Amino acid sequence: MKKFFFSMTISFLILLVINITWVFVNIYMFVVHGIESIISGQTLIENIYYSIYLRWILLADLIWLISWFVFILQRKSYKTNSDLHYLQFEKIEKPKICIIIPTYNEELSIEKVVKDFINQEYVEHVIVVDNNSSDRTVEIAKDSNAKVITKNENKGYSHSLVLGLKEAIKTDANIIGTVEADGTFNAYDLQKMIPYLDNCDMVIGTRQNQVMTEKGNQNSGFFVWANFILAKLIQMKYVSLEHMGIVNLTDVGCVYRIMKRESLEKIVDKLTHNGTDQPIGGVGIGLYFTMQCIENDQKIIEIPVTFKKRIGKSKISGVSTGKTIRVGLNFLWLILTV
Ligand SMILES: Nc1nc2c(ncn2[C@@H]2O[C@H](COP(=O)(O)OP(=O)(O)OP(=O)(O)O)[C@@H](O)[C@H]2O)c(=O)[nH]1
Ligand SMILES: [Mg+2]
């Protein structure tokens, strides 16, 4: 099935290029040589039949569409049980939240982020997992009353995230959340996210609503569209004829999310390579996490969250377009191959 989805996506991209090229070539022929150069027959069918490429292009498009339809029809029997993704209501009577904050040289923002979350109702634990920062991040996080886990070397963002999740399970929290250390997210959005957990297992934020974003935030046109298109690709991967799939996503890169403890327990060991502490997916760990939830029948709801300008220096998305494209391709590869 993975191979089928992979081939469908790659063949879609190839066909898209071929179709667009054909249109442009014909526009060129029309402009340079006139209408006769592109019309070969008397009727539409004859025109298609006598055209050198058009009939083959249309045939390929048709085969692709039929294959896609077959793919959707047998969707229900693919891993996830769509019946589980209908309305359920289970109130969390006494939320106890543990928030994980992976950090790397965030001395300018960490105090505000930690304190804002500690001050939120229901937040009982804030765990900062530091990636061997060379600035005062650790010291400030400790002074701000976070529990701080340090490392002797930088093992990457994903390593910190998974380490933090495993640590969170050791606490008495019944809700585990993750957030960035750079001050881009607001702690108060937690209060909007918590009620949705009554209906699902994980609530993910989306940064795609402009009215919820502060001017100067990291949402460039490329960033927004890449996140959106990749999110829709995940949706397509798990599409069903009803509801356009069991999950509705618009932002693959958002790591502000909360999850029920029992759900995390089912997923957490699947986030690392067998028997190691090496996370799967690298910078795409958030997206991999999302897909693991879906594949393990955990229900996801995505809701708008506020998104602010970053405090301090950008480390991933804002560094260079080249780096952002590499991250995007890494995300695409994960969606197609996992
Ligand atoms: N780059 C990087 N970030 C880390 C690491 N460990 C923890 N982080 C934290 O992970 C978060 C993600 O990095 P950001 O710099 O915010 O990356 P981004 O959100 O994709 O883009 P910008 O906010 O524009 O940089 C930050 O809060 C970092 O402090 C690490 O090893 N490398
Ligand atoms: Mg950030």
C-alpha cells in the first residue's frame, strides 16, 4: 500500500508536468503558427485522435484517475478503522498537564515561555529538554521553575522531543503537550485545546489563520503553501470517501499540540528505531508523530492557534530558503515512504 501511494504521488507529479508542458507547447504553436497547427481533425474526437501526444496523455490521465478511485475505494481496509473516527465523548474530569519544551540556545525567550505555561490552569509540570546550549538557557529555565534535562552533546531536536515525551510519561500527568521554546506560541491557547481532547486523542495547532498570526512571524508564502500541501498529502494518504479522510490537516510543521497520556503510551516507542533512543524522521518528527497516531487509530483534531514573531535567532525555518526546502523534501519523503 505504501508503494502504491508512493507511485500514485510520483506519477501525479510527472503527469502534472506533462499536462502543463503540453498546454504551453500548444499555446506556443497557436501563437507562432496559427490554429491550423494544433487542429488535426474535423471534430473534437478526431482532433484528440490525430494529435501526436494528446491521446496518450489523456489515456495516462484516465488510468491515473481510475487507479486513484480504486485506491480510495479500498481505503477502509487500510490499517486504520474509520469507524473509530466518528463522534466519541469522554470528558477529562481533572486535567493534569505536562508540557515538554526542547531548547537550544533560547536564553532570550525561555523564561517567558516556561513561566507562561506554569501559570496556566491545569499545568502541573514543565520539562525543558536542553540540547547542550552554549548560552544561559539551562540556568534561566531552572530559575523559572522548570524541570530541566540536559545532555552532554547536541543530539538534535527530535531526540529532545522524544526524550521529553518519555519523561512526561513518568509523571502523573494525564495530558502531555509539546511546544517550541522560541516564544512563537501562546500558553493561553492551551485552554482552547483542552476541551477538544474530550472528542479525540490528540489536538494539533495550525498556524494557517492569518488573523491569529502576528505580523513578522515566520509564515512566508513558501512556508505556508509547503505546510498546507504536505498536510493535504497526508490527508490524501488516509483519505476515505466520507469526510475527505479521517483527519483534516492544514499545517504539518506545527509542534504545539497536546495528547492524552494513554495515547502517547501507545505511540511513544514507535517514534524511535527499534531498541534505540534514535528518533525516526529527524526534523520531521512532528509529522511522523502525526502519522503514527493515525496509523494506530488515534483520533486527531487540528485547531487554529495564535502564532507570533520569534524571539531570538531562527535555527531551522528562518535560516535560509535552501534549508527550508531541504526540510520540506525530508517531510515529503517521510509522507511517501513511512
Ligand atoms: N535547530 C535546533 N533547534 C532545537 C534543537 N533542540 C531544541 N531545539 C528547539 O526547537 C525549536 C525549533 O527551532 P526553531 O528555531 O524555532 O525552528 P522553526 O520553528 O522551524 O523555525 P524558526 O522559529 O524560524 O527558527 C526551538 O524552540 C529550538 O530551541 C536543536 O538541536 N536544533
Ligand atoms: Mg520556531
